Amino acid sequence: LKAMSQEERDPKAVKAEGTGDEVEKEKRIAAAIARCEAPIAPAHLLEKPEKKRPVPSEPAGTSESSPAAANTEEPEWKKQKKERGMNKTKERKQNTAAMKKVASQQICPRMAYLGECDGSPGEPRCTKNHDMEAFKASKLPAICAACPVLKAVGVCAAGLNCRFSEGHTRDGKNVDKDGVVVTKGSKWSELIPHIGHVPGELNIFSEEVRVALRKKSYDFTRSRDLVKSWHTWHSQRCEHGEEAVANTSHAERFTGPIIEKERKPLDLRGKTVLAPLTTVGNLPFRRLCVRLGCEVTVGEMALSYSIAEGNQGELALLRRHESEKIFGVQVAGGDVETMAKVAQFVDEHVDCDFVDINCGCPLDEVHRRGAGSRLMAKSAHLEGIVRCMSGVLRTKHLTLKMRTAHHEDKKLAGGDDFNGRYAHRLVPQLEAWGVSALVLHGRTARQRYTKLADWDYIKECSTRRNTKIPFIGCGDAMNWEEVEEHCKTDGVDSVMTGRGALIKPWLFTEVREKRHWDISASERLDLIREFTNYGLEHWGADPRGVETTRRFLLEWLSFTCRYVPVGLLEVQKAQINWRPRPYVGRSDLETKLASTNSKDWIEITEMVLGKVPDSFTFVPKHKSNAYDNRGQDAPAVPAADPGSCASTGGCTAAESEKPAESEK
């Protein structure tokens, strides 16, 4: 008789066995999700390390029964508090120490770029370091011969200071892509005066404008007059009532903005929106997101009083790249006059499509200035800011981003059954005051980023609109199905993405193409390389610019390490609150990209930016409730070549995708 396989002999038994495996898999997935763990395929999981309670060291002269020994263990609530919020500046001072050290070794930027310096005032400032021989002796080794800035722009403004200067140095002079020496009066010196001017970047303010702001000589008459009218009308309204002052001359200024030039239409419906992200939402990262499909971008939160005072670092947050087709600047402040002044300045000097008021920042430092989410609890103050800014803006739209509440307050909620949240009461008021679009983050400031966003409440708030201005929801979007579902069922016109974009900026590609992208480790390294090139263009390719790029790349890596590849998950629709157990990726590079240890992040930056300076350390700005940056180390990956460069990435795709040890 012909030999028969098991399936041919007993197909029902085989089918039952397969069904049992599927049931077991479903139970395993359900159990992992219930624990808020990412359901990673068992083949990639590492064994859980045994948790051993640390034995506190016993000081000399004490015993186990003494009070000193009993108080050695830190209370649990203190540990949890340390793991939330942001790391303090003093804990992060080593992040910038390397940048300051290498910056002191650079030659005068004018000498480096144009080959001469007369010591006159102006940008770039002369550093008085003109000793070429001493500079050559202390110059750091080149990262690579091919300069990414020279390739992208045609000339490198860092000149001789560039860490890639071998590609554009001839006889000790800086040359352009054609080998022509760059000198004062050449076409390049006119197009790019110094390292701070980048082709394609907008909102670079002249020295005269910055000086006028610093010396308080800027003409803010228009905004001052409007604020004065607001205070007069508001006091009369409080004294005599709304109807009594409805037809006064002051009231006419707040029935709607007087637009001398027609505002360009602002259509945010159905578009992918990147949230304003402090530190990590910098211009190079926004460029990367735009390239991956993001349609609307917002700059980092800028403080109103710093802009009004002409702070150069704060003004830099208003920069826009020409690839950002719809761009807004976000401003935080609690003073009506200062916010109105900033609105006037932006209206007159900033190239953007809208100005966004920050009513969602949960930081206490911002709250102390009456700004951020605290504005939500001060409706009269908020009304003055919105009405005055809307009245000052002639060519730009005014938008506002808020949370469900500052802190839960049943009195402000008006007795409605929404657990003390009151954003639903502000929505129709903000429409009447002059806001052109609203963004609602589905958490209170007290929650920060704990618990999931409440999209049911976001839906309720969307129904409170009277004029149907664009209404955008924000919170926990991590895959394209969620974005599509929120737009269909939760009453929002678009979804704003924040942490989801930091963890996987290719989310915008997934939303556009409606697919899950099982991105490979080498493709992720290509995105890191692309961000690095954008960073060198923006901050410069000199030692200071390289270390600045490295610092912001490390901040991004502290988020993107949380990504679990789709090919490792047992379900495709990942959630933002899932935390993975230690696992091994499909290649050594994929495993290293998943490491939550900052030492591994530093090694990744060395693949594209060369070796770090001696004694370099890094502490991320943002903490996480579930991630310890001193935690799980990645298995060993071959060290980066010291001669690696941003243009080649330091390792080839074949080297990056070498199978992990566990899969060999």
C-alpha cells in the first residue's frame, strides 16, 4: 500500500491540532495586551531576568535593626515621581559640555569661510582666534572626505572648521563644489553670508530687527492700541453688561478682525498634522516628516516674552523650511499685551500660515507665567488674548491647541457630567472670539501623558461647535487605522500626531498609503542618516554643529527606540501604550535600535557622525514612566568605523542587516 502522511490518514486530528495552536496564540496575545505588553512573537523574546531586590549597603557602625538601616530603601512613590516629567537641566549639563569644548577649538568663522576677518562687529561674530597654525594642530580628525552640506548646497559655510572639510579644501582655502575659492564679495558670500543662513530656510531675521526688539524700539503701536481698547471694553462690559456696550467704538474692534489683506484660506481637513514638539520637533525632524508624507507642520513652542525681547534662540524656533507647505508657529504666554505684540511681529515679519496659541503645555514652569494649560482656567484672560491676537493678525489665521482641562474642576465644568473637564464649554466661546481652528488633546494637564486619550470626550467637544471651524483631535495615534477611524467616528476633521511620529515618523507614509510598513533596520538607518544630513545643513558641519546634530539625534533616538517592528508582532495594529519585553530583532542593527540604553544610542550616532568626544555622556530631556535609559543593553554590534560619514552612513545595508546571533 502507498505510504500515507499524517494529514492524509487523519485530517480531522491535524485540523484540531492547528486550531489548538491558534487558540493558544490568541490567549497569549490577549494576555500580553491585558498587561499592556507588545505581543511579540515568542521566537524573538528574551527570557525575563530575575528581579532581585537590591541589598542596601550598611554604613559602618549600624545594624539591620537600626533606624539608619531601615530608612536606606527609598519609598516607592519617590521612585515613581522621578520617572515622570523631564530631567533637570543640571542633570543634562554634560549634553552640551562636548559642544562647548569643541566650539572653543574652532578658528574664527569668517576666516574659516571667506579666508579673512577684519574684526568688525556683525554676524558672524569674530572669535579672535586667527592663529591658523594652532588651529591646524588642534583640529579634530575628519569624519569623512565627502561633505553632505557641500553636496546639498554647493558650498559649506563652515569652511575650514567643517568636520568633512577634506572635500572642499584647496591649499588651506575653502572652495565650492566647482573648486573655486570662496572669498568676500563672491556670489556665495552674498547668497550665504555666514553659517546661520541656510538656503531654503525662511524667517531668518536681520540684525536691525533683532536689535529693535532687544532695545524695545520696535513700533508696537498697533497692538498696544488694540489691547488698550480691549481693557476699556472689558471693564465697561463687566460694569454695564454685554448689551449695553455692544455698539460702542471699542466693541466694534472685537466683533471680528479687521483684515486689510485677505487671509489665505486655511484648509486643515483630512490632512496629516505633526504636533508642535519641544526639542524634538526641530526643523530637520520636520523636514524628514514632510518627506515621509506630513502635510501640516507646527514649529516648537516659543515663549512670547522671549520673542518680544528679541532672544535669538527663541526667534530661531520660528524658522520654516520651504518644503513645509502648510506651516504654523506656536506661541505660549499669559500676558495679553505681550501676546498681541508677538502676533503683530509674526504678522509683519514671519512667513507662516497660522499662529497657534499654546493652551496645552503641562509644565509647571510655563504655568507660573500664566501660560500653557493654565490659560484654560482663566477664561477672561484667554478671551483677551484670543480677541487681541485675532484682531492684530491681518494675513495669518489664529488657531488654538488645548487639553480637556487644566485640572479637573466641576465648578468650571458648569455641573456637566464630564468628570470636571470643561473644554466643551470653551469650544463655542473660542469660535466667537476669533479662532480659525481648534486642536484638542484628549487628556488633562494633570494626566500629562498617562492613561489613554479620551476620544469620546473629543467627539463630544466637536459637537459643541457653532460655525464648524476645522476641529483636530490629538492623542495616541500610532497606526493608519486609528487615524482613519477617528476621522470617521469621532467628529474630527484631522488627527494631529505627536509621540506616534517620534516613535515612527513613517506613520505619515502609512496613513497616506493605508498600509503597515514593516520597515527594515537598514531603512531606519537611512532615515537617521537623512535626519543627520538635514541637521548638518541647519546647524552647520563644524564641530559645534556636529555635536548639536548629535544631541538632537540622541533626543529622537530616545523615542524611536520604543518602536517594535511589525514583523515581530503577532498583531499588526500596534498601540502606543504597549511596552515590549526585551527582545532580539531580525538583525544586530534592529536589536541595537530597540535598546533603551543611552550608550547604544551614542554608538548609533557614531555610525553617521563619527566618534564622540572623550567623556561624552547623554541624558534625554524627556523621561518616561516605563523606560529606563540605563536599562536593557542591546547585544553586541560591531563598532562603527571611525572613518564613517553621514553621506555613507558608516556601514552598508548588508552589514546593517546581518542576522542576529539568535537567528543564525
